[in-house]
Amino acid sequence: MLNVNKYVDINTLDKEAKKDYIDRHSAFIEVEKEVAKGEMLTVTVRVGDEYPHPDDFDHYISYVQLYNGQTLLAQANFEPGAVFGNGGKGNLRVTFNIMANKNLNLTAMAYCTKHGLWESDTVKVVVK
Ligand SMILES: [Fe+2]
């Protein structure tokens, strides 16, 4: 069973290595909080904020998932080195476009091949 890690505000942490470890794995959702019914909703998931994650053959973010509640809406898969080049590093960004027909409770998951599964905070989107 995979252990699921959650974001912790890195400003509350003392150790630089711990801030780096948590920040570079955490998934963040960027989305409008209100949208008209039937509109296409653009949901961007960012992995890491201030600290870049490696993109090496043995250590990379292999997938990003977007959930509405318990329902998997979409998943983007990556090969090692595909985004930043083998040995490169950076903050992965994935954009999903979904039709907004009812209120959403969006959560993103990001999977690191060395450091496991990381869950974002849940973001509510109201559909009017
Ligand atoms: Fe990692």
C-alpha cells in the first residue's frame, strides 16, 4: 500500500532539507473558484513551488492525477527525462481541461518514483 504524503506549509519548518523535500513533491492546483455551467474549466497542477524536482532515469515524477472527490478524472504520465531532460530538474506543470457541469472538489496526486505519492489540498469549484 502506498503511503500518501500531504503538503505542509514550509514556512513552519526549520530545516532547509525538509523544506526542499516537501516543497518539490507537493502538488498545487490552480483553477478558477467559480465557473459558469457548461464552460470549459482549465485546471493546472504544479508539482513543487520554490524547489525543483529531479527528472532522472531513476528519480522523476511519473504521473499526475486529477480527482473530483473519489473519482479519477484524468492522469498524465511521463517518461524519465521527458520534461526537463535526463539529469535536469524543474517544477512540472500539467493542464487539464474539463467541462464544468456541477460543483467540483478537485484534488491532485503526484507520484515520485523514489518518494511516493503526494496529495494536494482539495479545491472547491462552484458551478453556477
Ligand atoms: Fe522525489
